[in-house]
Amino acid sequence: MTSDLLTQEKAIEYWEERHRESNILKAGGDRGLSDAANKLFYALRAGRLLELIARRFNPLSPLLILDAGCGRGLFSDLLSRGGHIVTGIDSSKTAIEYCIDNCSGEYFCSEIRNFRPRSLFDVVYSIDVMFHILDDRVWEDSLANLCSTVITGGLLIITDTHLKERWIKGDYIVHRPSDDYLGVTQQVGLSFKDFHPYNFGGNPIGFYVFERP
Ligand SMILES: C[S@@+](CC[C@H](N)C(=O)[O-])C[C@H]1O[C@@H](n2cnc3c(N)ncnc32)[C@H](O)[C@@H]1O
């Protein structure tokens, strides 16, 4: 843990404030992009996510899905209106209140590490969240908890860079090496399938796909 990084408490406050003060696209999207470009960025990731889900499941038959760090529900709402049974969680009260008022699906304010679902999910995904969990212990507990919510035969889809080294950007981003993702997920019985880069501008992030055999 580097001392320049926000503490866990401050990181949660940062997101709460960002959801309160930014528009829906800038709150959860890339603040360096225009709203129009962020719309494209969301469309591309939604398409990729669906494609990855469709490689294992029929995307038209209802799946139990968890969106971990759902923000203001741009992915969860789409999937829920498409017929899936979607639960969204986020640590930001403002984001969750927005989702309850505006999105389809069921929403809970919770940190990922503390979430205890009533049942397991066919698909658990977390888009652009894990690298914002700065404390290594909290990150590990959060990732292990997400793994524990995946049903046998189900998928875990997480986004981060695919690097050998840790890469810290500013005070609220820690990209962890792929070995860290593989280590935690293997320990709790998930196997790594593959990695799919976003390929959007110069964005180095992409989707890690794991499954519970
Ligand atoms: C970059 S935004 C992405 C939001 C959403 N996935 C999207 O792409 O629109 C990161 C989100 O993660 C949430 N978050 C950060 N740390 C979290 C944690 N430990 N548990 C749950 N949510 C968290 C933030 O509140 C924020 O909504």
C-alpha cells in the first residue's frame, strides 16, 4: 500500500461525491472523454460483455446476474430490460438511489467485500471497479467474495489491465498484475479462461474471464 493512495474510507467518499456531482456518463465513465465518446465507450463494453456472456449462455434466456460496482446502472439496466434477473451493488448511496429510481433490476448499497447474496449467480461482472479498490487486503477480500457468488458452471468477468507489474496512477487507481488476479481466483476454485482488451482508443484495460468448473 502506497501512502499517497486514498484510504479505503476516502476512496468510498470520492465515489460518493463523484456520483453526486457528475453527470451519469462522467460519474462512472472516463472523465477524459466527451459525453459522446463515453456513450461509444459504454456501447462497446456492453457489446463485449454480452458477447462474452453469449459464449457460455443463451443471452436471451433469463440469467441471474450480479453487477458489482454498478454505478448508475448503465450496464445492469440494459441487461435487466433485456430479460435477465439483475442485482446491482455499489458503495455509493447516491448511485444506488439513482438506480432504484431509474433502472430495472434490484439494487443494494454495499461494498463488494461485504455483499452476501441470497443465492448464487450465473454471471458476476465488475466493470472498471477492481482497480479503484486501493487497499490490497480489501481488494483481495472483494475479489474472493465475488468468486464465492458464482454458481458452478458460471462466469466471473472483471476488468483491469493485463500487465506483469503493478501500475499506480494518481491517488485512486491501482492496476494489479495478472498474476494477482489469477492467484486469488484459483485459490477459490475458479479457472482463468482468457483476456479481451477493450481496444478503445489507447485504453489498456480489458475483460478477464473466469469460470467455476
Ligand atoms: C469507474 S466507476 C464504474 C461504475 C460502473 N461499473 C460503470 O461502468 O458505469 C466505479 C464504481 O465502483 C464503485 N465502487 C468503488 N469501490 C467500491 C467497493 N469497494 N464496493 C462497491 N462499489 C465500489 C464506485 O462507487 C463507482 O460507482
